[in-house]
Amino acid sequence: MLRKAAALKAVRLAELLDVTPMQVSRWENGRKPLERRAVALVSALALEVEGKAATRAVLEALATRKKVSRSVRLDVNAAR
């Protein structure tokens, strides 16, 4: 699976995707169909290993689930 290309252990991938390690095992053994979000995220992680993206850092930050101490406004139009 792409997980190995992304240099991730199954337990860590499960944490980042908010699924159980058993679910990752089921995907890898073909017992359950792979969720599209998992394919997208693991593919992005594999690209990062090749130096083409920063997806892992984003997922690691999201996985920490830190609360924001104040309101934050994000202007998505500013990035254009």
C-alpha cells in the first residue's frame, strides 16, 4: 500500500485518518474497500516523501487537536 511509500506505520496512519488500526489492516488485506479520503491522503503523503508536498505536517497538526485560544478569521480570497 501507499502507506509504506509514505513511511508511516499502520497505527500512525490510523491516528491521522481518525480510524482504527484494524480498519487500516482491513484495507491493506482487501477485506474492506479503501475509502476515497484515505486514498487521497495517503497519496499526498507519498508525494511528500518525494519532496513534493507538505501534507504530513498538516495532518500531524490536525491530529493534535489543539484548541484555538481565540477566534481566527481566514480570508480564502487573499490566497488568489
